[in-house]
Amino acid sequence: MKLENRILIGILIFATVLRFWNLPGPDIVADDATYSYRSVGYVDFMAATNLQSTPPSWFEREHWWQKLSFHDAPPLVFIAQNISFKIFGVNQFGARVPFALMGLLAVYSLYLLGRQVKSERLGLIAAGLIAISNYPVWLSRIGFLDGFLIPIIALSIYFFLRAKDAHRNYVWWAVMCGLGMLTKYTFLFILPLFFFWLLLYRRESLRTRQFWLGICLFLVLISPIVTYNVKMYQTRGHFDAAISTMLGHKPADFAGLTREKEFEPSRVGQELITGKAFSYPLLILALIGLTSSPPGWLVVGLLLALLELITIGAVGWIGAILVPFIIILTSLGAEKVWLKFNLTKYKKLILAGAGLLILFELSVTIQNQLAPRKATSESLVGKILETDYSASWQGYSELETWVANFYKTNNAISNTVTYTDVKQLADKQKESFLREISANPYSKIGQEHLLVFDERMDWFASFWIIERRRFYKRTPIHMISEFIDKTKDGSFSFYKDLGFVDATFIIARDQTDNNKQIKERENILIFTELLKKTVAPIDQIKNAKGNTVFDIYYFPFDPAKNN
């Protein structure tokens, strides 16, 4: 086996470890919760605790086109997660596997692109850098749609470059463009690059059969989102939330889109200049790469990506579209430095510098993505290694495990229909109940144990852990405020009449008591203090750092029967 192939295999193995090591461990506490929740059953609904309007709440019956896309994003990632859940189960590992796999594909695709740009060596440098750098690893381990874009963008450029000499690659280029559009509309930034390059330098390609076959495939691939938006406009008078936002429209159906914020164009420069997305060593190498006569498409593509980010005023995970360009530029810079000093007395110094760069990037990645306990977080070294793009270890993953175990013990099939005010969802819950009964004819029917959760915890975490079960498993789980309302007469008759014999309360401690909208709600404060004085906790949930983050209380509705 060639040395280059052994190096590439080693890089891929290392990338696999960084992406799959304790993959389900970090919390799901951001938009990935809303994507994963909907992917479980491929249902576009944002739950009762969210103000966001979605198609199931608009129509009494499900329209045939509803499953072609989602109200705020194209469908590809939802489909991938849905398949993953069917293979690996509905859990955090199943939620993240597609992104880790796409992260590995990103490593290989950057190798291919780097090799196509210049040489095998450049491809290996690019693969090595993206394999270990914190930002790409973070995007591979967290469930944001943008993680899918990195390999798709890289492969779309790769096949476009190859199509110059082998026109059959236009087919694969078009497929990649179609998959990019099915992932997220931010992929649009790169289409002008291809369009103008074709007009300026490859007009002969417009006369080839392979090019037009590719265009036909592209149109077929994007037909679901086109059809979806046409039907949405016909029935609701507007396009989906993402396109409406891009056009500056604010339809009433999306008035509750809580994730929309004021655009902050300056954030793009701040995050790049301060090294939040890419470390200073990588940015310095990228600047050196700019002085090495990079390909014109690389510079134009980078500028188009920056223009899009400035236009929408964000970086964060959306900055994923920069990754292929920054990595190739950084690789060009690293190669330029190596070639300049390889045959000089500074060769050993350059090798030592390369080793330090690898060690630094690895240290940043391990501390921010793999290590719940950051031993150096209070030191100067720790602060240098810290970045905004890091895994969350608040304790919500441990809460998910606890709740899963609770229902393994109390595994009666629930016959509750929790979305009676949304007919589409109520019908789906009834159908899922009948399926469970059919699959488990001898199981106990009727959940007797009520779970009550503290809505002061992170909303995204409760969306994934609690709302997911309330919808897909019809699990009887109430918020504390709901429990207070149902027992305001001083009795538990409401619950006892429904067949419940007890309630188990999940109470958040200070570090997880972070839902600012309801953090100080007086009725919840009074209730939790009374609960703590009345009964002792039966269990505690600790996070990966060993800190207690949730207390568990048990309360029987008829204490006499429990004695």
C-alpha cells in the first residue's frame, strides 16, 4: 500500500475517534432538538410549548404535499435522521450518527478537493486539518443542518473542477447541488460561482449532453421543495419560513418564529477576527495561502460565502459554508511554508512548528468537544484553548437517560391523546396507539405513573426529552404549572380519576434552572419550596462533571395505599 494511502487511512481513523467518541454524551440544547424531535416520526410540528405555527395546525387533514419538505428547512437531514432512528433507536446516538458520518465524508471530500486543486500532499494536509480542528469536529458532533453542507459543498466543487476534462462529472456535480439545496437554502451562495464560471470559461460545456442531463437531475432533486413551496403559497399565501425570511416577508403563520433575531453583520468579522470559528494559527496559514496564487474560484467562493454571512448577519453554525474554503486556503499556506523551508536549515524548526500546531488544534478540540471536566479551564492555558463552539455538559443527557429508564420500569402503553386541539396530531397519536397494541397485545394499557417536569429547565432540552415522549409515545407528562392548575382545588381527584396513583417530580437546580421566560414565576417557586419541605428527594441526577443538577421527588396520591 502506498504511503499516501496509509496516511489517509490514519487520518480517517483519527477523525472517526474524534467524531464518535462518546457521541451521545453532550446535551441536545439548541436547534438540533427541534430537528431531531421532528425527524423521529418525520412530522413537522413544534409542540404545544412553542408558539410556532406549522402545517398540522393549519389543516384538519394532512395534505399530500406536507411531507415533501418542512416549514423552516428542506427535508434531507430530517430524512437522514429518521432513517438513523429506525436503525439505532430513538436516542441521542441515533440523532447524531448522520452528522458524524457526514463529518467523516467531509474529511475525505476535502482530501479529494485538495488533491484536485494541486497535489496528493495538499489533499492530505486538508484532510488532516479538517479531521482535528475544533469547529469542523463540533459541526460533526452536533445536529445542525449545516454540518451536512461541508462535504456537499466540497464535492460539488470537486466534481465541477473534474468536469472540465471529463464531462460525465457534470452529472455528479448537479447531484451535489441538488443535495445542497435539499439540505439548507444557504447552499445558494455557491450557485452564482458555478453559473459565472460556466459563462466565462466553459461555454462549450453548455452544448454537452452530460451537462444538461445533470441539470435535469438537479431539477428532479429539488422538485420536492419547489412543489412544497408552490402548494404552500396556494394554500397559505406565502412560501416556507426560510424563503419568506430571505425575501423579507413576515407572514402571520410564522409570527411566533422565536429563533429569528435582529441581523448583526458585524458578528461575522468579530467571530473570524477573534478566532472563534477558526484558530489564529489556521487563520494565519489561510492568509499565507492567499499569497500563494490560489485558484480564482477559491477566492470568489470565499467572498460569496462571506457576503451571504454578512447579509444574514450571522456566523455560528451557519459559518459551516466557510469551512471548505478556509481549509483549502490553510492547506495552501501550510504547503507554501513547507516548500519554502524544506530544503533549508529551518526544516526541523518547521517540522516542530507543524507538530505544535497539530497538538494545539487537538487540545482545543478535545477540551471543547470530548472533555466534560476541563482540568485547565481556570488556567491561562485553559482560557487559550476555550472556544464558544463547544459541547454542552449541563446534565440534560443524564436526564434523558433517567427518563428513559423510568419508562423502562413503568412500561405500560399509554392511551392518552395529548393533542386533541390539533386533529392531524390527534389522529397520528391514535394510530400510534393502535400500532403499539397490535405489536404488543399482552402489554398493560394505561400509564398509572405521572411524571411532572420543571419547565424552568432549558426549553430545547425539555423539547427533546419531554415533548418528544408526549407526542410520539403519548406519555402523560405535565409541567409543574399544569400540575398546579389541575390540583388548585386542593385535591388530586383530576389525576386519580384518570387512573394515576402517584407523581414523580423532576426539579431543576440553579445551573439548570435557566429558562429565563419563567425562571422567576412565583407559583412555581412556591410549589417547589413546599414540595421540598413535604417530601425528601428519592434520587438525584448528576451531570458528567459530577454536579447534582436535578432532584427527583416521589409523591403518592393516596399515601395510605402505599404503606
